[in-house]
Amino acid sequence: MSKESQTSGKRPRRSFTEEFKRDAVNLVAVEGYSFNRAAQAVGVSSNSLRGWYKKYAPEPEACSEDATFQQLQEENKRLRKKLREAEMEREILKKATAFFAKESQCPCSF
């Protein structure tokens, strides 16, 4: 049996501490690195870093009353995106609830 057939060709799954993930996110959020550059610097995929960013990035502060028009537009864009995500999550939950309610009422016997 060859060595190739014994392994699936995938790298072993690595686990990272929460502190490591937060430090990696800070490269993007605080230091201004791009996702690709920060991911390369810490040795992870940019997809992993993006997931960590969603989980650990600090919430942007709301604009102050003396904010510029551009700042208000950017905040509006961010809030609209967040609203779309929340609406999509709500729709998924509605469908899941209906599915499981229907499934639990089924008098099917196996």
C-alpha cells in the first residue's frame, strides 16, 4: 500500500487559541493590514481570518453629531449590510422552525 493511499492528502486540522485569533484580527482592525497580508503573516487562510474577524472585530462606533456626509454614508452602508444579514438569518430561522414543527407533528413510524 503506498503512502499516498494511506492519507487523504489534507493537512491535519490546526487549532488556535482565542488570543491568537484576536491578535490576528487586530492586524486588520487596528493595524490596517489587508486580510490577505495579515493571513499570510500569521500563517492561516484568509477565509479563516475573515471568520475570526466577524466574530472578534470590535463594533465600529456610531458617527458623532458633527460627522461628515461621507462618514454618515459609510455608517449607513454598514448598517444596511448588517440589517440584510439579520433579515436573512431571521428567514432561515423561520424556515427551520416551520420544518421542525412539521417534522415533529408527523405520526410516521419507522
